Amino acid sequence: MRKITMQEVERHNTPDDCWVVINGKVYDLSVFQKEHPGGSPIITNNAGKDVSNLFNDVHPEDIVERLLTPEACVGVVDMDTVDPAIHVVAGKEKALPRSQQQSSAPAESEVPQDRQWQKPPIEAMLNTFDFESVASRTMTEEGWGYYSSGGDDEITLRENHTAFQRIWLKPRILVNVKNIDLTTSILGVKSSLPLYLSATALGKLADEEGELAISRAAASSEVIYMLPTLSSFSLDEMLGVRQPGQVQFGQLYVNSQRGRTEEYVKRLEDGGVKAIFVTVDAPQLGRREKDMRNKFTKSTDVQKGDDVKRSEGVARAISEFIDPSLCWDDITWLKGITTLPIILKGVGCGLDTVLAYQMGCDGVVLSNHGGRQLDTARSAIEILPEAIAALDEHDSNWRSRFEVFIDGGIRRGSDVFKAIALGATAVGIGRPVLYSLAAYGQAGVERMCSLFKDELTMVMRLMGTPTIADISEDHVLYSNLMTHVPAQARDHLQLDTYEPLRPVSRI
């Protein structure tokens, strides 16, 4: 492979004659830039440059081989011709954490020492909201905007958590609760508690180890991790860090090019994934305005799609390949390409829950996509009693072949308890994973899981339920669950860490 000087690379700096350097190799992207899943400008704006850092921030290592033909690589850069003063950072400077970005506020050096913000020790994290508070100070502006944003006015985003506060507990006394057993079975797999780590995109926006750190934390915490389709690491890399005996589920966005979906499903099967969670609530992504204002300029590992509008934020940039024509008829096709259990992720009513059961699915996740899609859609915990009642009416024996999960807004052990009491097999958590990862890396995720275990142990002991099987509908009062008029006291822990919509300031 021939050596190419950096000066020659710099001459190929137009959309129709576009070379870039990625990890020491020179690529001609003059044709590919038009097909880039993240949009053409992210490539053409950096034509003639070394984009390694920009590329490595969010891409898995194998994306070049998967998307480019061998002919696209025209040589290797001659490192003797690279000026470190110019090319020390590839393409653009890396974004600093939010706590280090310039603003109109005084510089930290100008603030008295006793008033400078310092990250607290991990032992000071007493609940999931503590991690969110730290993450808001340590993440980049664009990363925070992507993770924390909800759809439109973010009413559903807030409702996901506040709905749990309309459920009250009925504790029983004089039950032997010396020993509390949190273990349960999720789709036939043992878990240390009725909770799994749900698929969330772009883990590297939180920590450079991203999904790999989450998977390792899940293993050490003995909980299940759902591998995301829109990952920062390749599927092989995420499968590669699986520990002996660890179980991983796989999340699936169905591609409009069905052959790509079939290939991905086969890779999940061959990789030992135990179930496929098909996201069904995103035929079009919601307007996540906080994210859109950031006008995200990075790209990520996604399945191939059309050009996208970079000005509309991370979500729009990574989702163009998702097939909006996916419908009930495709469930038969999905069942025909895999023997793995199929769970529909993003179900929003009892009727669709029963349809999923009738179509032969193995379960559903009641979810509104973390409040990121249709604003004022109901919370999963509110939908849960409706879904259970609909299944009971359709077939009283459904529990032997079908499981119901929920996600969205789970922040306390009591939230997990309430979901189990109302009929859920387990709950999924997303943002708490990302915030704990952003705050303290893998150790943060492990700490967060241990807090859920500690809180659920306390609640089960005080409720008189020594095992998960002892938790029932008799332990909760939920007649006000469908009443959406605020009736609870101000939730300081949630609201004081929640960042309301406001224009993103750029210097």
C-alpha cells in the first residue's frame, strides 16, 4: 500500500474530490459521502483532513470494513509529513465536558476555592438522581442534550416518573422478612432482581468505554443488558466483553432494507443473544428540541440510510434507516428469520398487547420511548393495569407463554415494587444507566445497580414480601393512577436535577 503525504491529502478537499485520513489510512470518500448515514456534510466539511479523533469518538472499529469497499482505501499517510501542531486533533477540537466549556459565568480559576464545583466521591451517590446531577456537570453539551431531551414540551418525560407517585403502598406486618430474595426469572433467565439495563444509543457520549462498560457492569451486578442497535461499539465488540455465564438480550430497529435486518438478527443469534426486543414505537422520531438545538455534528455506527439533516440533532442524524412501513404483517416475517424469543418494545395500550400475544410474540415492553416520542402519551406504569386486564380477558393462561415488561421513569426501588405488584415481570432502565456511566464509568453503573437492590430490599422487607413472588396487586392502591391532575408534593430530587427547555448557548 503506497504512502501518501499529508500535503497531498489536503489537496483533495472538495465534495467531488474528498479524501480523509482515518487511523493512519487514507480514504477516498468522494462517492460514499453522498450515502453516509450521518449525512454528507460531516465528511465534506472535513475533506482533506485527519478525522481520526472525530471518527473514533463514536464509531466502532469495524464500521469502515462494513460500509466501504476495499478500493476506497488509497494508501497510508506518511507520518513524516504530518505536522503535529496542525494535526494533533483530527478534524476539530474535542468537545469539553459541560463543566469546562466557556460561558458568561466566571472562570473556575476566578471563583473562590470553596465555591468551585468538585465531583463528589462515588460513595456520596445515594440515589439515581444524584448520578443525574453529576452527569449534567460532566457531560458535553451535545451529549447531555441528547440523553436528557424529551419530546416537545417534555410532559410525558416528567409524567413517566410522577405517575409512580400516584400509586400508594399497603404494607403488611408480622411477616418473617429476615431473608429477602430479589431473584427472579426474565424470559427463562435468572436475574439478581426484576430489572434489566435497556438498550440506549451512543454510549460513548457518556464514557469512552460506552456499551462495553455497561455490559461489564451488568455482568458484575448479575443483571441482563440489552445490546443497542445504535451503538458506539460494534456488535462483535459488545459480544466480546460478555463474561462467562452472562446473558445479553438484543435490541432491533428494523431496516427498510430487510436483508440487512436478517443479517443483523443472524449475528445476534450466532453471538449467543437470548432474546430480541424489536422497537416498534419509532416509525418517525419525535421532536426532541433540546437535542435539535445542539445541531449535533458527529456521526455514529448505524445501519445504512439516506442523507439526513444534521441541524436536527443526534436523534435525527442516527435514525434515518428505520423503516416506517413496519406493521403487524411483518411479525410473521420476523418469527420466520429467528428462533429467538421476540418481544415488541414500545407498546402503548392493552389492545396492542393482546395483538402481540395473538401474533405469537413472547412478550411486550410497555413504553413511550422514555418520553422522547409522542408527548402526552401515557406512562408505561399507567398502561400496565390495562394491558394485564386485557390479557386476562383474552386468555387467563397467558402467563405461561408471555411476559410483560415496562420502562420509563423508574428511579427508585419502590417503583420496581409497584410495577411488579401491577403485573410486570421486570422493568427496564435507561437514563439511570447513562447518567451513572457518565458520572463514574463502569463503577457508577455498578453503584447504581446496588442502590436499586438496597432500596428494593428495604421496600420488600417493610411491605412484608420476602420474595418477588409474594408481591401482588393487594399491596398497592392505584385508583388515582389515571388522574393526571398533579396532586403530589413537589419532587425536589427529580425537579431540581431536571433541566427545562432553554436555548443552547454557544460561544
